[in-house]
Amino acid sequence: MTQEQKYKAELLTSNLYKIFQGVYNDFKSKAVSDYMFELKPLEYEEFLESIDKNYIKCIVLLEHDIPTAFLVYTSAISEGVELNLIHCLGEEDAVNKRKVLIEKFLEVTKKERKDKVVCYPMLGPQADFACDISHFGFKFVGLAVLRFLFNTQTSENILHSMNLTEMDEAYSIEKWEDIYFEDAVRIIHSTFKNASDALFDPRYKSMDGTRDILDKIVQNVYGDFLKDASFILFCNKRPCGICLANINGTIANIPLVGIEKEHQGKGLSKHLVKRTTETILNWAKSGERKITELNVTSETNNIPALKMYRHAGFKEDYTYPQSYLPVSHFNR
């Protein structure tokens, strides 16, 4: 019997709920420390409720009928298939366990993958098996997470001393208003349609897809939208740039910064990022909102963006490979 043959993988259903709790709790104990979860993971009963409501799906690996690993994915939130997590109980034969889980995942998602990209942020120890999943056709983009911390004066001092180029009098910045929704769709689409973000989230490639992304941001699907900390850049009263903010619990995030091509290279993004960061910092200092940090994610090879965030007081915390499986691999 080969190592793979002693394992079997199947979708988690109610008949496995009792015996699966142990391996889930092992993951839960490591979610923040090892897997970089910003929020505490679901309690077990909440996790099962999400399974029952079909918000997420879970593939369990059984070793002699005992769960020793699992994979979680969803296609309920975006137009892609999101592979959220692969976790093994211990390190013994982990490569083969992951292989069996991935093969089962590709089998059960074959129909969906005919027109959907698979995206998989490989956080924490998952980065170590990038080589393993590359054999299944996964490709990679490096991402860095940067944080602006409110429990130290350093970030604030850097922000206040941020060197900004003077804006031409044709430009102005105003707070977000819903009437600029379609302008924001246009700006985001033009900024990201040819960026690597569109490789693992192809919604950016079309106006309709971009509209879906923005709608989910402002409708609080990805966290509570911070309307008063989101700003629009205007040139001669026409919207040409955007910086959005949202919050999950006490952790604020800048999910999107975009400037139309003809307005890039003028330091305008710095003005937007500073305005958003200062607004959120003031809320945290005044106690108006309980906020412990502000973070942002950027490609590791986007040097101008990384420099901009450093100059605004952000500090790189960790990097991870964002993997994706193109639609062309649907027949695997």
C-alpha cells in the first residue's frame, strides 16, 4: 500500500462532525500565531453552521478513518474559487496528505473551475509547500503586509514628517460620496485591469467585475466600510483617483488605492494615503473608534508602492505567496 492509498478525502458532512473537532481545534489554536489570522477563527459550532449554510466547504483527509488534515474553500463571496486553508495535524507525511487534499479539491471543483480562477493566499506555514502545488499548475505573486501601529509613536512621527509634493491647483481631494460609485469603478478598473491583482481576481478585468468588487466593499461584505476615511481625488472636478478604507473588529485596512494612468507619477497617491491614515489615526487617538492598527497589502515587487507606504509610517510585517490556478487548468 502506498502512502497515498492509506488516505481518503471527502467533503465534511454531519456524520464526521464529532470526530473532526480535534483537528479543527488544532488549527484554531494556531490560527493567529502561525496562520496570521487577523481575527480569531470561528468557534467550532460557527464553523459547522457555515458548512451547513454552504458559505464554505471543507474537505477532510481521513487516515484509517481518523481526520488528520483538511482543506477549506468557498465560491460564495467572489467570482473565483477561494482556497482558504490547508492544515495538517502534525508534520508526518504532510506532503502526501496535501497532495491527496488538492487532488480531491480539483475533482470537486472541476465544474466551477471551467470559468473561475482559483486563488489561494498561502499564509504562515502554507508558504512552505508552494513547490508542491506548483505541480498542479498553480502560479504565484508575492504579497507583503504592512502595518501602521497605534501603540507606538514611531509610525505617527513618520506620517507627520511625510514629504509630499505640492498638488497642482487643478487637483482636490474630497470624502467619499455614493454618487461617485461609477467613477470609482472606472478608476479601479483602469488601474488594476492589467495589474497582477487581475491574475488571481479576474473581476478587475471587466467593468462589471470591478463593480462587484467595489459594491462588496461599500456594502460591508469585506468589513465595515469607512466612508469618512475614504477619499476621492479630482482633477478639474472630475474624479481621477481613490483611496478606500474598511475595518474588521478593531483592525482597519486600505483595500484599494488607484490613480488613473495620466495622473500617476505626480505623488498624488501619497496625498490620498496620508489623508486616510490621518483620519483613522485621529479616530484611534480620540477614542472615537476603537482601532488597534491599520494595514495594507502590496506586491513585493511594487517598489514605488512599498516606498509610499513606508514614507506614510507603515512597516512591513510579513510576506506570503498569493497563488492562483488559471482557468486554463480546468481540465486537471
